[in-house]
Amino acid sequence: MSEEEPDFEALKGAVGAVRQLITHLRKTKADPALLADVEREAKALSARLAPHDHKGPYAQRRLVIGEFGKGPDRDTDDPVEYFQYSPIIGPLNPIAPPVPFKLVGREMHASHAFEPQYNGPPLSVHGGVIAMVFDELLGSLGAILDIGGFTGTLEVIYRSLTPLQQPIRMRSWIDREEGVKIFIKGTMHTTDPGGEERLCSESTGIFIRPKQSILADALREAEKLAAS
């Protein structure tokens, strides 16, 4: 690992603490004096961290983009290791829930209870959050299986409300391939209080394999930006 990369465990711990803080702020009924203390301390921590910012460019796999392909996570089948900075599953991203994706055979599985900061309709997860999770649930499967690409289209059908703070079971699988297009499907289910399984939403994504020249050009441009 590059010396420019932060210590994984130390950053994971700090990110987890900030994620907890976000959750409490979303739910808080604290008095103004306590909130003023939180604001003051948060601003002080931000000021201490600011001089250590990586100037970019940024990607989901590593902080320093030039490290692609060189680290121990090169051939991992663990999507959480593969996308450490993902806004959905990344343990190093404070806005990630994070949803614990796991590769099972040629499918991606997960179960997660969303906290109130992801609220949309009363008692339920925001539809935009659901769409974002689907994009990662489907797209990461293609990436891990090395048959994926960039999101071309993503269709989400909302069948019923997705409850907050209750386990939501997720699954994605490869439907078919057509040339450079990969069709991947996914579902989200919950279990109602009576024990009945309920479909919350389903999705179909078309992912396009990019030309290697496009990826190579993007990486070269990123390396130029990092060196400037």
C-alpha cells in the first residue's frame, strides 16, 4: 500500500464514529446548547482534518487512484474490499449506510436495516436511496465477476414501501448478456410483522462494457491530475 493511503483500520473506526454521529443528529431532540457544542467540536475536527485532504482524483476502490491493480484487493471477491470508498457499501465512506454486500456463487446478497437519515415517505426508505443501492447491488456483481461495465440504464419498480430500521433482504443476479451489454436484475424484500415475505422493489440494469482505450485514457488523465 502507498504511504499516501490512510491506515485502513484507523480510518474505518473514525468513519464509523462519524456515521453514528450523523444517525444521532438525524434523530436528535437535543437542546440548543448541546447542539452548539456539537457544531463547535465538529468544526474544530474539520479544521484539523482539512490539511490532510487528498486533492484527487477520486475513485471507489482506493484513495490514491494510481494504486489500482497494485494492492492486495486486486483479485478479491469481497465487494466491500473491492469498493472501500463506495457511498453504498464502503467502510471508508461516512455517508455509506454501509450495506454489507456478499458474493454468493454468481449472485450478490445483502441484508440491511436503514437508519432514519435515509428516510423518504413516513417510516420508509427514500426512493432515491433505493435506486442508488440497486445501482451498486447490480453493478458491483458485474464488476466482481469481471463481466460488468458502466451503468447504461437502471429501471426501478417500487412495489411497496421499504421500512426503516427493519432488515431488507437484497439479491442480484445476471439475467443475460448481449454483446457489450450485460442485463442484471435485483430485488429487495422484507418480512411483515405477521411473518409474510413482501416484495418492496425490483430493478433491471443494463451495463455497458467500455472500450479498453476509454479506460486507459481515463486512467492516464487521472494520473496527470494526481501529479499536477
